[in-house]
Amino acid sequence: DAGVTQSPTHLIKTRGQQVTLRCSPKSGHDTVSWYQQALGQGPQFIFQYYEEEERQRGNFPDRFSGHQFPNYSSELNVNALLLGDSALYLCASSLEPSGGSEQYFGPGTRLTVT
Amino acid sequence: AQTVTQSQPEMSVQEAETVTLSCTYDTSESDYYLFWYKQPPSRQMILVIRQEAYKQQNATENRFSVNFQKAAKSFSLKISDSQLGDAAMYFCASDSGAGSYQLTFGKGTKLSVIP
């Protein structure tokens, strides 16, 4: 049973550029959430996708956008990159409905903005 | 807004001993879930244990148990018979209740296990 996968593993971008991160949920899961984890901090919720729509959003600017495909995979796009966007980006999937909101996390994408 | 506070940035425990990690939270919801996640150096976050707020009985999962004090908004994790593989970052998290899937995490506690 494949777990949550993310690509790429690492990414280096220049300030002002745009980046796309990808996530495939755990088999059978239809809900995908994205989190940003800065160094030494806990993950912060960016947004969640269900039925190809953004269902919830955290306190992140519009530079952060996403998409969910019919096969439930998801992309996170960040435009006009800032140095402060350097972080580990985690994708988590869950089953809707799922009591207790149990989320399965991927290994993350390490984004470095120079 | 929900907040989750972990006041111990680092903890250490002797192998085979017991350690307790602390967590407090603040929410206006009456029905919610609390979680402890483990993040080993390999980075993949793993669910350790979860607690439903309306259940008074403390959750247990093998060597892991919680002490849930709803009135005090406290949710500590006890690890018994600590093993080297328990060394990791531990994050306390709360959902937003009412069917929300958004998790709010604390800053984490780094647990070291001494052989």
C-alpha cells in the first residue's frame, strides 16, 4: 500500500521565481492538505483540497495556490518567491469523512530560496 | 485562533525509562481532537496517538499514553520503556473541531534517548 509521496525531494529557487510542488495521496484517500514547516518550527496549515476544490485555507497570502486533480493528487504553487518561503513543505492526506482527522504525511519537499 | 504550546524544547530520557512530554492548548470548540505526532530525522511525520475531547478515558497505544485534562486544556504524552527508536521531534496538535481537518501544531519537543 503506497503511502503519501511528494516530489521533488529538494528544490533550490531564486527569489522572485515560481515553484510547483507535487503530492500523491495515500491509496484510498481523497483529501489533501499542505503544510509549511520552517526550520525549528511546527508545521503551519496552508490549505486543504477536497473534490478538486480548496476547502479550507490558513493564514497564507495569495501567492500560495493549489490544485487537486481528479485522481486526488495535488500541486502547491508559490509565486514571487521570497527568502522567507524557504521551508519544508509537507503534504498530508486523509479520508473524507474521517473521524479524528487522522492525516498521513509525506516525506516533504525541502525548498531553498536564494 | 487556536494555539498549541509545548514548553519543553528538548528532553532526554534513559533507555527503558519513562518520560512525559507536556502540551497545553487553547480552543473555543467543545468537540475536537488532539494528537501527538512523531517526526524522526528522516522527516516523515507519524501519528503516535490521538484523543477525542468528549472521551474522558485517556488514550493508550502500546508504550504511549496520554494524560488529558480537558478543564486545564492539558494533553501530555507519556512514553514508557523508552527505546532508541523513540528519539525524534514530537509535535502536539489540535484540530479545529466541527469537522475541520486543519491541524494546529506546537513548536515541538526534541526527545533524545540515552543508551
